[in-house]
Amino acid sequence: EQDQVNDVETRLREKFPSLPSEHVTAAVADAHKHFVTSTVRDYIALLVERRAVANLQPRFDGRG
């Protein structure tokens, strides 16, 4: 699972190149913490990515 979350972080750094990498790392870590108690682990990386993108998109668009 951690490898998949690391892959998410890499993808999001490429998707949001103008954002500081610390922001991407923090968004991914925050999203991952949200799902730490989830019993079904199959889709954690996907859910983390969606939550992190929702957090980063306004910053990238200049709205945050």
C-alpha cells in the first residue's frame, strides 16, 4: 500500500509542477491519514489520490 501511495505522490508532483513538493507531500499524507482506519484497503491509493487532488487543485488554480 505504501508503494502505491508513494506512486500517487509522484503522479501529483507531475500534475502540479508549480506547487512546492512539500504541499503535495502534505496533501497526500493528510489524505492517507484519513483512511488509516478503513478496513477495506483495496482502493486506498485511489481514494488518497482523489482527496489530495481536491486539496491541491484550488492552490494550483490560484484559488487557495
